[in-house]
Amino acid sequence: MKIRSLSILSLTTVLVLFLNCSRTGNENSIAVSLQGEDWGIQFDPSTEILNPDFNISSLELTTVPGNFRNINRSYRGPIWIRKSFEITKDQHDQSLALQLGRIYQSDEVFINGVLIGKNNSPFGEKPDLYSFGRPRIYPIPHNLILEGENNIVIKIDSDLSTSAGIITGPIRILTYEEAIEKNLYDSLVELIFVGFYLFIALFFFINYFKMRDKKEYLSFSILALIFSAFELSRNESRFFLWDNFTGYKFIEYGFLLILPYAFIKFIQDFFELKRFKYQLVYLVFQLVFLLVFLIIPKPVFWYNFIGYWDIHLLFVIGYAVYLTIQKLKDNVRGAWIHILALCYLLYAILKEILIERGYLGAVSSLETSFLVYLLLMTLALRFQFLLMKRKLQNRFDRLKEADSMREKIFFYMDAMITKPLLSMKEKLKTFREGVEKAKEKIILKEVMGIQSSIDSVMDDIIELSRLEVMKEVPFRDQINFVSFIKDVIPDDEITYSIKVHPDTEIYNSLDLVNSIVVRLVDFPPFKEFSHNDLIITQDLKGNVHFRFLLFHSNPKVTTRLFNELIESYETLSPNKVKWAIIQEIARLLGAKMDFKIIKRKYLKIDLGLKATAPNQAQMPIKQPGISPSPAKAPVAKEDWKVTLKKIWSRLKEIEIKLPDLKKKKK
């Protein structure tokens, strides 16, 4: 599943890059580009501008494409733009057409003073009532266009409050076949984007039915479906199915109105957040707006309303950014991916608003940005799934460890407690059947002794079973070794000496270090030896070694214990269980244990633990008459927890000594 998802994402990325490259790569086939800053503009109902002898130098120059509403906001009437262009002989021999970008609201196009098209309908056909925002293709009659200089005049009428003019390109003259082909190509590219949206929506919709607790899968698929429907309702190919501009505009604005709510809902499900207080009220308002559109079936009114409504999309994205930043502070996984996707989406929405209002002459990035958002969030959701799978696996491992520990406990109980329990049963039976009262106290004492030994063995069995299923120590801490070990070793139980650098630090499980030292000191077989000395030393790497040296006058006792320590146990005894606990602790601590018999009567046990100490700088060789200066040892980095503990201990010492100092001053 993981490999399949990554393959899909890689293929999608390659296709998107290919489509973007193809869009820009075909621009070389343009015959004549009419875009530029040399268009004359006239805010006047007069038709004099259509006269071939009209003095174009009297007109104010403007840039096309552009929003003429930004030039004169108060004017409401026909807007005329005019430009001259050259046609070569080779171009004149071809069947030419005029391709215009999105026009708001209505248009009439004249070549050399003759009308060739109106409102997206070529001359001679019935013009559409509404066609704003749609690209235009007008065939140019061959006998109308001249070889050499020609002029084009476009009349714009607009009741739209924010837009008037040719808002986006391309504006060019090329062959009619190329114009149709390029228009279909742009529609196909948009449909391919929609296909990706639908595929992602279907993928997560199916996954939601497999994992009903993953609400973010459902909300993510709904978000992708809504945006897919929104894009389909704007695509030019829609008119092949149903030639109804008003109906498609209603569908487009309907999906646009509910899109922000679906977007917020997904973010809340993704970050496991609750709804904000008036979230449902926000959705109801959007549905009320849609109802108003249904009551007032005027696309111009809808466009004017959406022109002001879409500003609030920046606040919706801002709210999403705020939530994501909060999750970044909480180190929530997926927040970094989401903030990257949001930044690109915010840029694309801001760019789209500026393009729609004519402030920016650029290609829209809305489709690409939303696809990038879906792809990045697909990665984030898959990462969340893998993390959830990992958590379930860890939980399964813990349950498996618990089962293993239970099995080990039952095995050890059977091996260690069966015989004592049978012995206790026999003694209790003898006690019930006994006639001599004098032996009853002895039997009861023996039963109590067996019970006490069972209690001790049970504790060891549980501890051994717990340690055997552990893979690593649960918690490590760093502390000064010398001060720690002095508190650990019982002074009355063993003779010991410490030959370790005073600044040595140990970083390990202090509970287990304490446990293994105490268990070695109190190990019952060691009590048989007349001498038990402990020397704590340090090797050249800074690691510390606990070296136990045990002496017994009888070499057989020493040899027997040595063999018991190194043999693999087939039968268990209380001492063997205790020694097995010591070995398991050594495994978890990463310690090394070594056994050796010295001169037949001495048993040496070496326990090595990792530690860190400052490196001792080598002293220079003394020369006669020269006193060498001491070399400075490099300062070892100290853990911040240890530093805080030292500071706290120092403050306590000062606090204790402060009253004595005050008394001395008095």
C-alpha cells in the first residue's frame, strides 16, 4: 500500500510538470499577438472610433488584457478599445481567427470597421445573453482582413461592479484550427486536473469505509469532490453536455459557497479539533446566499455578490494558518506539511483575486495549488496512518511481552514452587492426622518456613520474568558516579574501595544499577566465603568496573560456585533464579561480566559498566632545571540535568550554612 501510494504521487507530479511545460511550449505557433500597452481606450458611447480614418493618437493608451474598471470606476457605458496590427502575405493566405481571453461582461468585435462577432457568437449567429468569463474565438472573413495594416476595435459593456474588459489573455490572431485546438487543449488540461482530484477523493473515500474512525479521510474526500465539481462547472467542455450558462454559474457558485466550510471541517478533523462556536451558523449563511441566488436568477447579480464575498477566503485561510501554527507549537506530526501546503494555497487564492480584478496579468495557479495541497495532505494522511500502524504494532508487542511474561511466570512457578507446595501439603496432612501434640509446633514451624521461602521465591520469579521480556531500560539518567555508588553499597555488608575519577558520570538506569550492585553484595552463596572485597576501578576508556574478590579456604567451594555461575541451568533453584536476575540486569545495562578463579581459592567477578570521565592530559617529561607546567585537561560536557542538580545541592548547602554565618557575625 505504501509503495502504491508513493508511485501514484510520483506519477501525478510528473504529469503535472509535463502539462505545465506543454502549456508554455506551444506559444511559438501564435501568428500575431495583440497583447500589449499600445491599445487606445475611449469611455464614450460615440461610434466614431469605428471610422478607418479615426485619429488613434487622440485616445488614451492602456494595457490589454486589463480591467478597465480600475481606470474609470464611475463610468457606466460602452468602453471602446482600438489597435492596429500587421498581417504578412503568408498569414493572409491562411484561414484566420481572433482568439480572446475572458471578457467581462459583453463584447462586440470589429475588424476594419466590420462586426465579426458578439458575446461569444460569430457574426450572423444569435449572441448569447450571458457569456462573461468565457474565452472567445471569432473567425475572420478572408475578404475582410488585408495584407499589411489592419485595425481591430472591441466594444465592452459591463454591469459588473468590479470588472469590465478583457481580464485575461491570450489575445491573438492565428489559424482557426489552431484556435479551436488550443481551446480544447486548455479544457483537457483542466479535466486532467479534475481527474486527479476525483481519484484522490475516491481513494480516501474507500479507505474511510475500511477505517470508520478516520473522520479526516471522509472530510478530505468530500473537500476534493466539492472542488472537482467546482472546476467541472467552470470548464468549457461543459457546454457540450448542456448549453445553459446560467445553470452552470449557479452550480459553480453553489459549490464555491460551501467549499470554505468543507475546508475548515477537514482541518478540524485532521488536527482532531472541535468545531468553533458559530461554525454551523457560517454554513447556514452560505446556504442562505445560495437560496437568494435561486430566488434572483441573475448571473450578473451573483457575480457582483461573489466579487465581495471571495475576500473572506483570505480570512478562512488565515484561520487555517493560525490553527496549524498552534499545532506546530505542540509538535503535532503533519503540521509542517500542512503549513507548506497552506502557504502555496494562500498565494494562489490571492493571485486569483488579483487576476479576477485585473490587477495582475498572469496565469492562474489555483488548479495547481489545490492539486499540490491534495498531494501534500495525502502524504500527511498516509504518514499518520503509518504512525497509527506503528502504535498498534507497539501495543501488540507489549501485549506479546505480557503474554510471554505470564508464560515464564507459570513455568518458573511450576519449576520452583511445586515441590515446596507438595511438601507443605504432606506436612499439613501429617499435622491433621497427627496424635502427638508435641510435634505439632515443629510441623507448623516448618510449614511457616516453607511459606516464607515461597514468598521470597515468588518475588524473584516475577522480577526475573519482567526483566526477561524487557528489550531495553525504560528510563536513563545521568549522575555523578562516585556520589551515587557510595549511597548504593551497604557499608556493613562488604569491604570496598573506590578508585575512580571524582568527575566520572554514569548515564544509565540508576534503579537497575542500584539493584545489580545490591544483589551482588547480598548474593547468598557469597556468604559462605570468609572474605568478600569489592574494588571499583576505571579503565582507560573511562568505563567503571566492579571487581568482587571472594576467598574460601576450601578450593572445592570456590570451584563449585564458579561452575554454578557459568553453567546453563536445566534445573532451577532459589539461588539460580537470583543469579539469573543479575544476568538479565547486566544485559539491560549493557554491562559485561567476567568470572575467573585465581590460585584455586580466589573467585574474581568483574562487572563492567559504561561511564564517561574527563580525559587526563599526559604530563610532559621532566627535564633537569625545568619545571613543567601542568597541562589543562579538556573540559567534559556535562548534562544539563546534572548541572541543575549540582546547583540545587549547592543552594541547599548555602541555605544550611547561612544561619551559622549570621551567628558568627553577631
